[in-house]
Amino acid sequence: MSAPADLEFLPRLLAAWGFPPGTTITRAEQGTNNQTFMLRQADLRFVLQVSQSLSAAQVDAEHQILRWLRQAGLPFQVPEPVAALSGDTVIETAAGPATVCRWIPGVRPDLTGQTALERFGRAAGLLGEAMLGVPPEDGLGHWRDNPLTHPAVPHIGALCRQLRAAGISEERVARLDAVARRVEQEWFAGGGALPTQVIHGDLAAPNVLVDEDTGEVSGVLDFEFAGVGFLVQDVTAALFYSGALETRDWQLRTAAFLRGYASVRPLDAAEADALPRLLLARAVGSALSRGGRWLNGKAELGEVADRIRKLEDTTRWLDANGGKLRSLATAGGHG
């Protein structure tokens, strides 16, 4: 049995799940919040994940959501936790709670084409419909809270001072502070009429798999941020991270995603109107999240600077195109 030397507990975990000697272990790409390993036993493949952001109880809650979704008749797969010999699907380790799930075949989507974006949009709509049945108390968090609230960032002003002291330019930090305060003000002014339920919380392209041959969505991953939020927030995250808004033909690409989503459930008027401000809130939240990881020694300063630049780009883009985006969303991508 071969195991990475920096995680000596891996052989013990494999034994706990009953994997025999000879099971191969390959480190996958390390995510922001977990360590992931591919396991292979003969022709069977599994994924072992060690969370570095959730407690064992939170992982259990995530598994409850996955159980709901596996019974929802979705045309794509979600992770299926495998019980260890003890019957538990979560085992605590010094590095964090560990789980094993069955491998879902597929590759990361190439979202440069309109067909792929339309399929992604439809998958987002189907997932939202399926998650409507998840009880709110099963959610891991609350996406309706102030987006400036982050456990590692007690106050935006304190983070800005530390960023300036670390060498981020005064002008850039001032823009972060100004946009964050604008988002906070807009957040408390709206949102009351938006449909609310348990949402995925991080519906980004890296958390989606597609069939390598057909391009159809084959899986949706990483429900560790699933919690009660505005349903349109998953649309926001999908668009924000898809790259659809970052090209000259953004209207065609965004329309394709929205058509796919609307084929399941069109956005209502309040959701379409809220989309630009929720995109800005997402950009601020992304910058603050990375800033919090930097404060905790888990991210480089350059990563924070990149998120602030993304926030600046998003702000300028929305100032120029927010109205067109609302119109597209209102028309379900048919405008």
C-alpha cells in the first residue's frame, strides 16, 4: 500500500473502511478547505477527503443533505458516502474529519461554449428544485447573513489596516473598504422578497463534472457550504465563477446559462432585480474570505490582492452592464 508520507494516518483510515493491502492512494488537487485522495481497489474507485474547515458534526449534516438529494431523482450524481466497518461515514483524524465517497465519473466542464453553459444552467435549476425538499434545519450555515461577516475578519476596517501594513496600496484598500460598505448597506435594504431555501452555496464550475463524451452534467460535488439562503444566490455563484461575464460576448454566454436555468424554473422579478447586487456581494465575500485565510496564515497576500482586483473588475463591470444583466435575467435569457 503506498501512501503520501505527510499523512501517516492514511493506512489506518483505509483499514477502518476495510480497504485491503494493495489499495493505491493518489493525492488529488488540494482544495482550499480539504485534502483529497483518489483510492483504487482493482476496478473500483473511491474518493477519500479530509476536511480542514468542518467539524465531524457538520460533515454528518452534509451527508444528510446528500441522502436527501440521492432520493430526488436527479439526472446527475451527488457524492455517496461509504460507511466504514464501524457503520460511521465520518471518522475523526488529527487533520480533520475524514470521509470516503464513491467516485463519480466525469471531467471539469469547459464553459466557453453556449451549449455547455445552458447545460450548466439547467443542472443548477434542477439542483435548486431538488434542494427545495431539504429541511432548513439540515443546512450547515446561513447565506442570508451580512456578507461582511466572516469568522476570521472581525471588522472590515481592521482587515484593511493590516492589508495596508502588509503592502497593499492605499488606493486598492480604500476601494475594498468603500465597496464592502456599499454592499452592506444594499444588503440590509433588500432581500426580503427573495425565495429562500437550503442552497448549495458554492455552485462553481470546479464543483461540477460533465461526461467526457457527451458533455452532459454527470455530477455536482462539495456541499460543505450548503445552507439556508436566497435561491438566486446559487445562480449568482454559478455566473460569477463561470467566466461567462468576463468576455465580449458575455450577453450570449449569460443568456445561454439563464435559458438552461429558466427551463426548470425562471427567475422571478425580485430575483432578476437582485442579481447585480448579489454578484457584487459575492465578489466582496470572496475577497474577505481570502483575507480571513491570509490572517490565519492559510493564504498568501498575493491571493488576497487577486481577489481585490476581481472585486474591482466586478464593480466596474456591473456599473456598465448591470441594467443589461437584469433585463436578460428577467427575460430568462431570451432577451
